[in-house]
Amino acid sequence: MSLYLLFDVGNTRLKWAAVESTQYPSDQQKKLWAYSGSIGSKSLQSAEHRAELADYIARTLPKPNAIAFSCVAGQEAIDKLQSLFPQWEDVEWMQLLGNSPFDGIRSLYQDPSKLGSDRWAAIIGGRTLSKTNTLIINAGTATTIDLIGSNGLHYGGWILPGLSLMQKSLETNTAQLPLAVRGETHHGFGLSTNDAIIGGCDAAQIGAIQYALNVAKEMNQPVERIWIDGGNAKILANEMRQLGKPNSISIETSEGLVLRGVWAWLLKNL
């Protein structure tokens, strides 16, 4: 039995998971990520934190047969990531890029090399879970919305500031607006400045998703399923469900869509 170690290095969080060759990316069982973890991506900048991370993973797992990763945090982060396990120097590191081929999926991006590897990995991950017209949403530091058709075509997508960035921009660039704090869920117009900011940012995100559904329908690619991942996934999914729209579309959160996509791509390239 083989073991594969996977990394997703984002702008805010570094996530990892280990999977066995007896498992499959299309499996949605809850214990799929039995060996996994997450830390701040900036931890890679510290030699002490890198040593702690490497020691923890090496003590937790046996030597992997391959290591695969996606990274959008820059070349320095990649270099530091690949320095973690000198004792495993014979293990191959494989990097998923935005233009890495994957059987059954093709992007219509003008220059696929400019497509973020996290978006591409999430698209692959979503495709392993469902083969219908699907919106893939990664709600993290940025919110990305991508459309993949049942025909395997990635029709492109959008990138907008995530919830925290939206809220922070109001605090940073205005004289009197504070950094809002999320409290109890409130629907409708805000009756305080705090609720107005939280509700407004939520509405902007939900509005973008609804607009994406409308555009997909105009393209004769009506969406049947929405997969949402990222730190704000539950917030957006709950908001959409409580609004009751669209009631004909399955809205599901899936932890680790990027890792799942990296995993599926790795299996195709072993």
C-alpha cells in the first residue's frame, strides 16, 4: 500500500493531508482526511516553524511514496516547502499548475498558465465529486467562482475579495467605519453599522453567486450543483440555504477541494 502527501499553500493557510492508495478522490466519507492539518502560510518564513511542521508530519506519517502540491504564495514559499523533509530527498515532489493537463477537463482560459493553481485544483476536485454543470466556489482570502460544465469544459470564472478583505477594506479606507464583528445571523437590512457592514459584504458575495447562476443559464449551462470550500464556506452556504434560492440546485460544502484536486491529478501522473 502506498501513501501520498498533499499540500495546498494558499495566501493565508497552508493545508496538508495524507491519503492511502486504497482511497479515492471521489469518496466523500467523513474520515477521508484522517491525517491532515492546517497552519498559517507565513509559518513557512520561520525556520523554527518549518522545523516544527516537518517534525510533526514526519513523526505522524510513514515515508510517503510521492508528495504533490499546489501553491499560490510565490516561489519563496515553494522553495521553503520543498526544504521540509531532507530525510526524504528521494521522494518525488510534483507541482500542480494552472495549465497542468487533466483528462476529461479542459479550460477555456485564454492563457491557462495564468490560471491560479488553487482554482484549477478545486475545479478538478469538484469534478471528481460530480459530473453535472457545477459552480466551484472557494471562499477564502479571495472568493473565486468558476463554472465547469457537464462536458468537462471550464468556462472561466471570477475573483473577488473575500469577506474578511471586504470588511477590512472598509475599516482601512474610511474614516468612521470600524472593523465589523460577525455576531448572530441577521437577514435583511442592517440596523446598526456593524450589521450593515456584515450584511452588505455577505450580500455582495451572494449576489455574485446568483449572478453567476444567471450567466450560466444564459449560456445554456444551467447549474445543478454548487460546491463551496474555504474558511467562509459555511457562512455562504447557510446564507444561500436560508434565502431558499435557488431551491433546484444542490448546495454543498466540501472541505479540501484543492487538496482533493491535487490528489486526483497526482494519481493520473504517477
